Amino acid sequence: MARNWPLARRNKALHLRARILQEIRRFFAARGYLEVETPHRLPEPAPESYIDALPSGSWFLHTSPELCMKRLLAAGYEKIFQICRCWREGERGSLHTPEFTLLEWYRSGGDYQRLMEECEALIRSIAGALGMGPRMTYRDHEIDLMDPWERITVKEAFRHYGQFPMSEALERGLFDEMMVREIEPRLGIKKPTFIYDYPAERAALAQLKREDPTVAERFELYIGGLELANAFSELVDPREQRRRFERENEGRRSMGKFPYPMPEKFLDELEDMPSSAGIALGVDRLVMVFLNATTIDEVIAFAPEEL
């Protein structure tokens, strides 16, 4: 039988990927985090307008371990992390596969600012474990990993890079389009960039900022124009969370999609969840950055079309 040459060519990438996963686990163990595993199949996914869960019998494959990990926080687990497979229907491209790997970690008593600091420490720790210096190259950009990393609010990013201010982009329904076309490609070019304080309309599962409730305590991390992570100071108000889920289901109906059932057990336990912060980081994309890879297919063992 002929050797599978596309798979053989990924030898370097898969070895690098394994080393990155080992360093992630070492990093969190050293900081007192508990590694957890939660179910991949759920009776109800978190209702989101633009993310579609893959059916698995009468249940769904999870799009993120978020709901179950927050239930662990509500039960008293203070610092937890998980590396797991996730699924999202219809996502395929040079940066997306329907099945992918997420790293998520949560800590009680912290906020999104604290998670920015841990993100920096994690990525520098991985770079050190791989024998890299304080600089890396990705997408023809030389990126400096030393402190301080760039931090810019969403409002500032629209003012610097967008054709309209953030408020006008929201009014005209152009916020997401401008983020993709005008803002994101300019983030993380010289240094990794945290873009933070998203408008309340894009709060997702984040709490609103006490001193300015027009924005949410949410950030995303970019390196070389590539989004790597999405983080929140977590919303812990079950009534507000239910309202947001209902709005997401209304959005699904308006797009001709079926609404998801409410995750009632999660909502029932949310009021027991302490003030917390959580983050999801794409492992496949992280490997892409360290390998300076062009597509996600280069850093996974099998692309969907090869199965």
C-alpha cells in the first residue's frame, strides 16, 4: 500500500502540536488548576444565533464546554481547565473545520483583565518550551512577545481603523462586517493584541461593565491578524442570561433556523456561580501561529475531506 504522503508531511506539525499540549497542561498544573473532562453530548446547547450545533441523536455535540464548566464553578471548583474536541455545523475554510480543539479555562474571583495576564504568560511559556526567543514570525510579520502587549478598546479600534465610529457601525448594521474587513486584519501585527470592551450588543455571555454599562467585559486576542481567544468576565445573573438566550433564539428564528431548548439546569445553577472569568482559546490556531502555517489543515492529523 502506498504511503499516505499528505499525512506523512504533517510529521513536524504533529510533533509540535504534542509539545504545545504538554506545555499547556504543565502551565496550568503549576498554577493550581484542575484539569476536567465534561460530556461532549448535551441535551441543550447554548442558544447562539450564528453558531449551529451538530445533532447527535436527539441531543447535540457541544460547540464549547462552557455550560458544563460553569456548572462546576457553581459547585465550588475554583480554577479549572479543559482541552477538548468541539463541533460546529457548517464551519469549513482555511481557518475552520467542523471538528476542532478548544482550550478553555475558568477561575473564580478573577476578571477579564486577569485573564489577559494569564494569556500572555501561557503563550510566552509555550514559546520558551519550544526553544523560541522573544520574537516569532507569522504571516510575514515579526511579532514581539515581550511585555507589554497591545491593549485597545473596540471603540478605539473603530476610530483608528474603521470608516465609521463603533456607534455608527452598530446603527447601520455594519459592526460585524467592519470587524472582519477593516479591524481584525490590523490587530496583532507587531505585538499580540487584546481588543476589549465590546459593545453591550455583542456581550455574549459577558457581564456589562459597572462603570460603563454600554460595554461588556469581553476581550479577544489576535496575533498576526488571526483571532486566537475570546474571554469574558462571566455573567452570573440567571434572569439576564435567560433574556440573552431568548434574544439569540429570536435571532435564529429570524434567519430561518430552529431555536434551541433552554439549558435549564445551567440557568438554575448560575445564581450559585461566584464572580468569575473564563476564556476559550483555539488550539489548532495556536499551533498555526507557532508553526507559521497558512491553513488549519497543516496542523491537524486529518482534514475532514481525507476521512
